[in-house]
Amino acid sequence: MSRRQEITPQVLLKAYALGIFPMAEDRDDPTLYWMDPGQRGVMPLDAFHVPKRLGRTVRSDLYEVRVDTAFADVVAGCAAPARGRMTTWINERIVSLYTALFEGGHAHTVESWLDGRLVGGLYGVSLGGAFFGESMFSIERDASKVALIHLVARLNAGGFQLLDTQYNTQHLSQFGALEITRADYRRRLRKAIAKEADFYSLPLVCDGSLAMQSISQIS
């Protein structure tokens, strides 16, 4: 357990480099805890699977996908109650810390927009060639999944080597996510953060055909 005032954005980045990350019990709890799971969820970037129906949705550009245009709104969407999830671990301290990382260029969003409305997206942290996915939300069908596919396309194009999902879920396993041991994760992490990568290798507003092309070139 770490007291609130002990964690700064700089400390947070050092923690990610060591393989740990903070969480809270719920959004009303001001205390943060360091998490170091024995089994770690990762999304292999070279074996990412796009289900056919989702591939068609991405190519159709039903959603306009942008990056880094609405960080606060994406985090708020991730923190909001949703079906089957009345509370989350994203408290005010988490919001403050990750907003500071965003302002420093180490946190990013991938956003799905429909008719000028933000309807889904995700946010995470980048460090070298590693990207640490934090949370995602959706208020329209497949909006967060489309954002995830665009994220993987962007990471592939930019030379990233690791996509950390923290934990594996049924939602993520359909794309190829798996669990690895803490030791294996740390080996992959050390190699990834030592590399240079470019989150902006694709346009800030990227169409679905380009995203799918980026994925197909790797997988």
C-alpha cells in the first residue's frame, strides 16, 4: 500500500518499468495499492486476431477513430458505472496521475466517435516500446473493440513490442490475449522498454482500411 502523496507521475513511470501498476479498491477510496500479478495478461502484437465481423466494422468506418483528442472524457467514460460494473478502481488520484502522464506525452487515448459523440475508447501508458493498457469503455456496440483494433494497428506501425493488458479476460482472449508468468513478463518488458517506438506513426485520425493493413502486415 502506498499513501496518496507518495506517488508522483515520475514514480509511476518507474513502477511501470519494474512491472507494477497502481489500483484503488473503488472510485471513492483515496488509497492506491501497487499490483504485481503472478500471471500477467498480454496481447501478442504479432498474433493479434481480428474476428471477421469486427474486421468489416473497422473497414466500414462506422466510427471515426481519433487519438489523444479527449483524454479526460475517455477516462471519465472508463470510470463511469456500466452494465455489470457499478463501480471501478479509477479514483480521483488515478485521474490526476494519468492526466499528468498524458500532459507529459506518456499516456494516450484511442477514441471511437459517432456523429460527433464520443461513444467508446481506451487509454494507456507508453514507455519505450511497451504500451500498458489501462481501461476501456463503450456505449455503442463494438466501439471499444474498434478502438482496440486501431490501437494494435498503431502499435504495430510504430514498432512497439509489448501490449500489456494487466489481466486476461474472455473479452480480450477473442483477440489472442493470453497469460504469462511474472518472470516471462518482466523479461519481455525489459526488452520492450529499451526500444524506441512511435505512437504517432499512423495519422491522428486513421481510417479502418489503413488500420487493418497495418495489422495484416504483421500477422
